[in-house]
Amino acid sequence: MLGWIGNVFIVVGLWKIGNRVRAAFLFSIVGESAWTANALLREAPDYALAFICCVFNIMAMRAWWKWGQAT
């Protein structure tokens, strides 16, 4: 279920970034956090998936920071 919730937030974030909306990165951060939790809470944790989700999460946080400095 967390994966589906994560997908919704990521898709909304991608849609909003196309409109140059800074809040898009917040949606991405929530979505990647849901996927990280999903990867770690499985019966057999998927550490590779959790790692790459953390990388994308850090990239979204960096973008949130950078876009905030530009305004």
C-alpha cells in the first residue's frame, strides 16, 4: 500500500514540476519517503530499493533548497 501512496505523490510531483511549481519537490520527498518505508518494512527488506529511494529523496531536497534560493 505504501508503494501506491508513494507513486501518487511522485506522479503529482512530476506533474507540478512541469508547471515550475516549487512544491513539486515536497510531493517527491513524501513519495520517496513512502517508498523507502515500503522497502524497509517488507518481510525481506529490500536495501537496494531503500538506498536508491534515499538518493532520489536527497536530490529532491537539494532541488527544493536550490529553487528556494533562486526566488
